[in-house]
Amino acid sequence: MAQFGKIIRKGRGRPIVLLHGWSVDSSFFAPQMALAAQGFDVMAPDLPGHGALRHADAPTGIADISAALGDFLSREKLEDVVLVGWSMGAAVALDYLARERSSPVSALAIVDMAPRVSNDESWSLGLSSGHTRDDMHRMAAKFARNWPKAAGRIARSLFPLGAKPDAELLEAAEMIITRNDPAIMADLWRSLASYDMRAFLGAIDLPVAVLLGGKSAVYPPELADWYRGHVPRGRISVLEGAGHAPQLDAPEAFNVWLAAFAAS
């Protein structure tokens, strides 16, 4: 079974487990370690196929990573967990919750992620590029052939639309993304092409908080309205000016939002 890699962990109190997005690593949650000072046990692991595990225990799909999540939660004997999924991390969180009948997770936070990534004639709130499942499969083939070229575009998509990316952050993101194994990234992208948690979210029996970037380059702004109309126990927020990675664009505002949800 695939396993979690390096874990950034700080603090004591109610556990907050932070799951990063596709092609990056736990360092993208470094600003959230500040929440430890507010009485939380904050954990950000490298997901299988990423970070130090980018060439080991290769996952082939979201289900492989969600199985590793279940193993991690069990091994750490965590209780009353606030599970936070950003981008692909939210797909992992939802897949785990949909499969696990008995879970220590008591609250879920979703950060800039759609319940379905690919688009079709009946769904246009996936990737703002409009890509369908077939398009995503074609993209996966390109990733496998020329990952370094794709890495630059992926890194730039993390930042707010219309804003000039911070040069240092952009360089660091591109370096982390480029180091990944192209075959693993392609497999996970194909898995995301089939991801669809719309029905599950409509019936989920947990408190849910959703935070979207108002200037996300990855998902359209209309996604907020879908969440408001379809997640019965959802608290839907938009962080204006933030892009696909609001925890990096506006870490103080993000931390206030997350701390308030976790404390409630």
C-alpha cells in the first residue's frame, strides 16, 4: 500500500490534517503551521507520489492516496479530525469519506476544488479551460512525454488571474513540480478526469466549509453558487483576490477562516 511521506507537524490540540494538491507537496501549507499557536495539532503530509515519495510507492489513482489517508489516520490514532483538502487533496478527502463507514473525521474543509473536474454538456463548472474527460486524457499523454514544459504552466496556474506572480514563489513552485515523476502525474491526472463527488456532497453528513479563490485560474467563479445550492451543511466563502492557492496568496485570512471553522 502507498504511504504518506514526510509530515510537517506542529502544536497540540484538535487535529487539523492538510492534504495538498496534485503535483506539489506539504510545503504549500507551511503558513498554516501558525495555527499551532491557537491550540491545534497541525499536520501536512507529503501525499504518495509527491515530495520525497515522488518516485516510490507510486499511486495510480485517487483511491490509492485515500487508502493511504485511512492508514495514516488509523496509525496516528487521531480523533475529532478537521480534514482539509486543497485541490486534488479535496478529491482524496472525499474519496476517503465516501468509502469509510467509520471515520475519525468530524469536519471537512474544501479549498478551491470542484466536485467534478472534467466538463461535459451537462457540467461546465469543472476546469475553467473547459476540458472534458477526453481532453484530460490527452493532456495526461502530453505530461508523460514532456513534463518539464507542462510544469511551468501548472506553476503559473496556482497564482491569481491577472496578477504578476511573486518571482520567488513561482520559481519554488516550478522546481517542486518539475521534480515529479511524469508517469505518476499522468496517472493521477487520468484519475481526476473520472472524479465526481456531486452526489456524495449532496448527502454528506458532516459540517463542510468551502473556500474558493476569487481569482482562481483553475475553476470558474460560478462554482460558489453550485456549492451554496447543493451542500446542505456547507459554509461557502470566496477569498477575493486569491488564486487557486489561497493558503499562500492570503495566509492570514486563510488561517482566520480555517481556525474559525475548526473552533466551531
